[in-house]
Amino acid sequence: TEAPFCPVPENSEGDWTCVGFTRPEQNMSWCLAQGISGCTEYAENNQSPDMASCGACSCCRRKVTPDLSGLPKTCCVLFNDLLLNYTITSDLSRCVGLDQSIHADLATVGARHNVTTPPPVTCPPSPPAYVAPTPEVQAAIEWSKDRLEFAERDFAEHGLPRMASVETWHAEVAYTVFVDRFANGNVKNDLLNIPDFQRKELERGQTWSLPRWRHGGDLQGLRSRLTYLHDLGVTVVVLSPIFANGRGEYHGFCTSDPTSVDPGFGSAELLRDLVHEAHELGLRIVLEIQVNHICGEGLKYSAEPNVDDVGRCVDQFENSYWNSSRGERLSDRDRLPLSLGGDLPLALKHPSFFVRCGPQSSFRPEGHAFAEVGEDQGSTRQAGSLWTDDAAGQSFRFNTLDVGFQTVYVNMLKWW
């Protein structure tokens, strides 16, 4: 049912309480004129048992109890992509596998809240939920599964204990570490993966771009500071992205290969040791990742994107996002050819894994630059943000609707 405007009062919030007049304009006439204001009800104390909690005050107030009556509806929650964006619809024909057990659960909830549950709805046969991947994508899926199984065996052979996740993170104290700027524990890897402009400036003895240089922070430096973080009272350490970064940027937010650690930060073996030592101190390690884009040298469009093609492609993806079933293969008609370069791992070098609509700078809805799209055009802003690459042409959008991509990428991340 529709959510009430006012929250349900908790514990004593629904009791009458005294209103002390603190401003000159506040008096009994003011109190009676308030009536129900927002989610608060004002009234004169009639000295009844119901208003006993107001004491001897003349003016009383309490939280409004909303009307929760109404017929509940059964809805489908459709998870659309790897980002867990979802759609809620009352069209039950779009549900897959709706059965009596769901209605039994709804009936239990209904009884608990004194509402009436509608009778079960029989859904028509659902269309096939998944289109078989191409042989190349299937090979990537199998590779990711085999790699993950090997990692599980390898971890077990090392005999290291796992640290279970907490039931709730609300009580945890998190400390975010920007790895490159935190602590340099190994100066020997400082120049292993730096951007070209930094290398040239070092050769010339110039520091024009010093704020954008890599400064040498690494996993070994963080490892040496774990006791410091523990003594601060930290319970969770969140690492900025540490995966291979083809352009060598200090921030790591443009990953090229999520299967390996950036050599300027360390290695997978060093990360394992760091996590183990953190666990011994009662610290949890969280890795920050990107699931919607990737960067890499040589990753670029084969031809200059056409504004009309970009617009049609964005419209196609936006329509598929809201109206397709999981696993439906999208048309390539308006998607642009993309050169995949040499930095990406082989398992991600599949055109279907990328949106390929073009850069945001070429998306011009109704002839206007995307930056000019107002807040009142929310759906257009969302479409331009979801289905175009960054305006500078440096990062490229993953097609998170593609089931093959979902499987491969999730297995890559599970490996860690």
C-alpha cells in the first residue's frame, strides 16, 4: 500500500506531552489554532485519562498516528542489472516463478497487520529468461568459473581462516585509505606504473603536475600502519581501487584489469598477507571497485561517433532497461564499433560487454548539450548518465544488462 505521509509513532511518541509557551505569540488561542500541523497534533488538555501524560499543562501535543488501512498489492521487484537498479510493478506477468509460497508469506504479513491479502494470481507462462551466450562469451564464463574454483582450493591449502562479515555494519568504524597518499612502504615500486606525463616531468626536472603524480603509497605502507589504525579504534579499512591501471593514475579509479593488482601498489600475495594480518587485529578490509566502467590504452571508438547514432543508441538502452527481461540480447543496430586495445584481460574483450553508445559529449537530446538538460528532465539525465561514456573519452561504459558480463565480472571480483 502507499506509504503514509507521517511515520508511525514509536513507543511513547504517541503520548500527549506538555507544550511550553516560549514565544510571545504562543498562547491557548495559538494552541487551539494549530490543530494538526504536519505530523503533530495540538489540543487543549481536557484532564481525561487519555491526556494524563500531559500533566497540568493547558496545551498538549502528540505525534499523529497515520491510517494504515487499505488493500495491499502484490508487486514484482525486477532487478535490472549488476548495479541492482530495480523496477517495482504491479504487472505480475513480468514475475518469473511466482508461486504459492510467496502468497503464503504475504498472508502471514497481512494477518499480522490486520489487512486483507488478495487471492493468488496465476501468471501466464514466462518467455525464456536467458539467451544462450556466444561461444566466445561462454568460453570467458567457463574460464572465470575455473579460475574461481582454483582460487578456493588454493586458499584452503594455505590454511588461512576466513573472517565472517558482520550482520550489520551500523556499529562499525570505517577508515577510508587513499592508498597512493597514505604510506610508502616500498620505494622500489614507486616508478613501476606512473603516468607518461609524470615520467617526462621527472626526466626534465619539472614538477608542473605534482598534484597528479603518483606519490608512492602502497599496500606495504598500509600493512605497516595496521596497528596504528587498530589503536585509533577503527574496525573497517576501506581501500581506494588497487587493481591494474593502464594509465598509471594515482587514484586508481580507472581500472584496466580487475584480475591483478597495480604493481605500483604491490601484488596479490602482499594483499593476502595484509588482509590476514588485519583479521588478526580484528580489522576488516573492504576493496573499492567499479562495476560500470573500465579504462585502457587503445580502448577507443573505431570512428567518430555521430550525434544521431548516439541518441538512438541511448533510447534503445533506456527502453531495454525498463522493458526487457533479464538475458534478452540487445540489438547492435545503433551501437558503435569499439577497439578494445591491449590493457583489458582477454575475458572482458567482448563487444557485447560494452554499451558502445558513444561519449556523453555527443549525446544531444532534442539538440541540446547534455550539460544543459535540467533537473526537471530526470529520465533524460538518467539515460545520458547510464548509457554514455565519460565526456573526455577516457572511460568506457560496461553493458551491465548483459548476463554474460554479469557472470564473468562477478566471478572476477569473487576471486579476491
